[in-house]
Amino acid sequence: MKKSNSIVLLLFFPTFFIALCNLSSQELIIGEERVEPGIVFIFEGAIKDTVHPESTNLSEDETNIHIEARVNWDSLNIPDGAIPDGFIPYLRISSIVYNETNGLKTFVDLIPHINLIDNFHYARNISLPGEINDKYTVVFKVNPPHEFDLALHNDWLKLYGKNLLNNSEFKYTQIDFEEIAKATRN
């Protein structure tokens, strides 16, 4: 049934399908990680975008890329009650982008966002600390929710401890943002 619906959609709306494929494929996977108890991180450089409220987000014309962390439960081996592929809220995620040529860096806290491609994710528009064709080192720091942001029931505490996850740091080198920085969402 789903297969025939997809074919019908493709026959009647091929332009929409092509545009959707092009838009969703315009993300640079920086890295993928899995940490216990079954949390999957996909770190990306995406096309810059207009994000609301504009008063707390850099405007599209002042930035080069949209840096993202998609954080979801794995589809297997997750805690009881967790929804496979479900979004993990309340994390504190930051990113430092180092220019490997000039030594400059940009620091940003990633905040929860929602869109029609990734749904819930953590992200921010940023300006790269150098030219778009330079190579970059990107570090993502992930911290569990603060104790006042997420309450833990006793069953979770007994099985997994007092944190949703441990502090983690992921580092990626020689990242090339040029193609993403030149792309547009139009």
C-alpha cells in the first residue's frame, strides 16, 4: 500500500519529490556516535536558514552554515519505555569550530529547533571563523540535563544512575564546509 502511494505521489508531484530530495540531501554529516543507554548523535553542517524568533538567532545573511546535532534513541537496545528513534530533550550541547588555517574559532550553544526535514534537533546558524574553503576542526560537547531540568524516577535511577548520559566530547578534523556554505534553501 505505501509503495503504491509513493508511486502515485511521484507520478503526480515529481517536482515536489525532486525538490524534497535535493533539500534533504544538502547536509554534511560531520560524524555519528552512539552512547549508552542507546542514544545516537548525528552531527551535521546544514544549509543556513531563517530561524525564528529572529531576535535570538543569527540571520541567514550573517551566517555561513547551520550546525546541527540530531539526538535520538537508537532503534534497538534502548531503555524500556523509550520510543525508538525518538528525540532526546533537555541536553546541553555546544560546538566549537576551529579554523585549521588561521587558528580562529567560533563557539556556539546549540538549542532545540524543529523543522520539516529533521523534526526536533539541536542547532544554530553560525559564521565560520575564516573562509568557506578553509578546513575546520569541529568539537561537540554534550552534557546531561541539569538536575532541575529533568527529574528521574527511582526505577531509572536504580538501573541507569543519576544522569541520562555522561559528559561527552566528540572531535572531527579536516571538515570541509564549502559546498554547504555555498548552498541555498531556495
